[in-house]
Amino acid sequence: MKVKTALILALLILFSPSAFYADTPNFTIKKIGDGVYAAISGDGSKAGSNASFVVGGNGVAVVDTFIAAEPARELLAEIRKITNLPIRYVINTHYHLDHTGGNAVFAEAGATILAHRNVRGWLSTENLKFFGASPKPEDKARVEALVLTDLVYSDSVDLYLGSRLVQVRYMPGHTGGDSVVIVPDANVVIAGDLVWQHHLPNLIDASTQPWIQSLDRLLAEHPSATFVSGHGDLATAADVRDFRDYLMTLRQDIAKAQSAGKSGQELVDAVTAELKEKYGNWGFYAHFIQRNIQQTADELVGKKKIPIPANE
């Protein structure tokens, strides 16, 4: 019961619009290329995660919409300070509420909402788990009101904003429906929650081996890119490598403890001791370290439950 309560509290901390510090600015706009902008959200802001937008010749593509309508409206206002071109697309990098809670704001502005095909079915179902076993009526209503995707894809899709190419690629790991958005002419990769810049990740839906493979692919294909992380600041390839190494180290330390016969709290304590020196100062460490270990331990022995696409 204590473990379950800790999970719910940790997820509510991450997904709560009022988490951590009430006076934290919702986000900061950072220009990272010609017509490419990141909205970087500090830990505890009402935005809940990072977002981005790309301005092309005939419109704008927005990547992720924060956790709720209020910060999404602020993002739309910031976009309007830069351009009056229509918002043509919203790309949800995955289904989690902190990246999709503002979809309605951009749908009302005329955007087509795009995501991997697994996202549509999970938006109004899997998001309920972040409110515990018995969500309150207002939390159920909040999830049920999420605007679903209009357009889905399986492996890849290319969008054009006039002559500007925006590539959307399926790269699983954080969830079974992760999208990475690439702006080739700006050398920018908007990675969603595949990259957490010096922050411990939420692994509730994760498959860490495919995640590591996706990160290896990103590093091989975009060695000099600017990466927009899902949480934390803008990231370099070195930051992406650091995060990849965290997942590798997590798996290796857990496997070593399991081979020594450790399980349960004994395993958690042993692996925490191994990880704390190097990763103890990363964001969300206190909130996710035990869950990272427990969930990955379950994954390594085939006990972890993750969302299954409806067609499977």
C-alpha cells in the first residue's frame, strides 16, 4: 500500500498544474533556429512539460500542448507575437496528460492534431491511472474531455509548412506511441519524453531496451542537433548520451542485484546506493528513483504491465 501511495503521489507531483512552486513561470520561449522555438517549462510550473513550435511558409506546427488549457492559451498568445500564420498542426509526442492537456485550445484555433496511432486510444483511457484507483469525478471529466487526435500514422509521416519539411518519426521507449519531430533545415530534434535532460524519467509505460535503441538511433542520425527534451532544459547530444547511459546503468545495476538474489526493498536499496552519487542531483530524483528501480526490475523479469495497443 505504501508503494502504491508513493507512486500516485509522485505522478500527481509530476502531472499537477500546481506542483512544487506556485510562483514558477509557466515557460520560457527560446529560439533555437530560424522559425523554431522551444517553450521550456521549469519543474513545478503550471505548464507541466516542455513544448515547441515550428513556423513555416504557410503555417505553424505545435509540438505538445502542456498539461491544461491555461498554459496552452499562453503558448498560443506567444506564437501570435511571432506570427499570424494559421496553426496547421499539433503533434502529440505521446499520450500523457502533461503533453496533451491543452489540445482543445489549438483544436479551437483550427489545428489538425496528429500522433502515433496508439495515442488516440490511450488518451482518454490510460490517463486515468495518474489519478489513482478511484479518480474523482472532476478528474474523470478532465480526461474524458481531452481532444483526441484527428490524424494518426504508424511509422513515419512528413509534413510540409509551405516548403519547410517537418518529419515525424515513431521511436518507442517511453511509451508504445512515442513520436520524435525533426526539423532538418534547422538541425533540431524535438524528442518529447524520449529525452529527459538531467531528470529522472517517468517509467510507468516504459520499455527500456527499445528506449535505449531509439536514443542510439537519434545520436547516430543527429550527432550535432539541438534537442528539445520533454523535461529539463534544451539538450545537446552529450545530454542525450548521459540520459541513455542512465537507462543503461539502471538496467545493469538491477540485473546485477537480481543475479545476486536481491528483490523487493533490498534490491531497491542496493541499486539506489549505486545510482545516488552520479544521479542524485538530477531533477525528479527523489520522486522517481524507487519507482524507476521497481518498474525496471519488473520489466527485466517479464512482470511489468504496459498499455497494449487496441489492435493487438
